[in-house]
Amino acid sequence: MYKLGVVSYLNALPLYRPLETREEVEIIRAVPAQLSGILARGECDAALIPIVDFLRGTGEHIISDACIGTKTLGDGSVRSVLLFHRAPLESIQSVAVDTSSHSSVALTRIILADAYKVLPPFVEAAPNLAQMLRQHEAALLIGDAALEAKAAVEVSLDNPRNHILDLGAAWKDLTGLPFVFAAWVARRGLGENARSALEGVLGAARDEGLCDLPRIIAEKPIVTGLSDSVIESYLSEAIEFHFSDLHRKGVEEFRTRCEKYGLI
């Protein structure tokens, strides 16, 4: 029996949905920021944790080429990691950040510092866009909350897109590389044979999930106000589920920039 920790977001569905019916797998669901603690305590064998937590020493090995990242081609837009702002990015005084995020918070610090030359304080907040922007010039939302907020937001300016920064696209602009938000990481002490077997299970589940994407979406395993077509477009066009060599370069670049700002 394998215990696997997964994020309760749409972007993880193709990775874990095919595993839910397998007798040898037990699924533990949590938001990204909680999964790292679950893995660190040895309460699961592997988890789909924020990449920044792996860089900080959580777990022992990345054990699969299945991941949640941005596309290597195109502008890198991820659609579900967004910085909403009501002031120019260069003059932001404070940022409200979704408490469920780790990698995206670190990524936002790097983008604001390296691309916009600002280091504003970050304040944790519940993912309510209106409340976040009431007290802060910018608000970071991730996952399904970001997708839904972008679909619903009304900005009384000529071009609303100027006030929504896609962090995946911003990273691609800054580095020329794709970004990895989460990867399958094994707990410390998981034996080599178990890791090898689990790697095969996770890769096969990803392949099955991507092949069966329309049916998985139609089953509506996650409650959302988004249409099936929007979800399929997001999962097919904005998210990369294969950990490529370019993604590994992106992780190493992220490591370097995190070290620069004391984030790991």
C-alpha cells in the first residue's frame, strides 16, 4: 500500500485521478503548503509538494517525471498563479498572499525583486481577492481560486490584463525557462525498490490521466464554477505534466535566485 499526498486543485487531477481506484494506493488530499509537513512527518510515501519545499530539504528524491509546470513553448502563461494589482508593480507597498502557497510566494518575491526592483512586505491572507486588495496594492492567488477570480474580476481600466500578472509568463520573460510548481517527492527512508516501483506507478497514472482528460473533467471530481471547456483548455494548453531537461534547468535557476534572497 502506497500513501500519496496530492493537492486538491484542478491542475493535479491528471496526475492522481487514475490512482483513486487502485487498491494499492491511498490518497491524502491537502493544500500545497500542508503537504510538505505531511511528507516530512513520514505520513505518506510520496507527495506532490511545492518545488520550493523540496529545495528547502523536504523529502529525499524527486521520483517521477510527472510534475506540475509551465509549457516549454509559448509565453509560459500558467493561468492559475496570478498577481492581481491595483497599482503599478514598481510602486507596490505590500502584497497579500494566499496562505496555501509556498513556491508561488517565493516566485512572486523573485519576480518583483528582479524584474521590478521592489521588495515589498508580504502578508498572509485568506484567498478572497476583494478583501486582499482592500488593504494591499497587490494580491497573489493560486490554483482554482486564481482561475475563478480571473474569470470574474472586473477592473475599471482600459486593459484589465495590465493589472493581472501571470507568474508563469513573468518567469519565462525573466529567465527564458519554464517553471515547475510541484513535483512528486519521496519521503526520507523510502527504499530504492519502493521508489523505483512508485516511479512507474506515478508515470503511468499521468499518462492515463492525460489520455482520459475529457472523461475525468466530465466527472467533476472538484467543485468549481468553471466550465468543462475552460478546464480542459487550462489543463491541455497551460500546464505541462512532463518534467523535461528544460524544467530541470528552470528548477536550478529558481534555486539560485531563491538562495540570492534567502528563501531557501
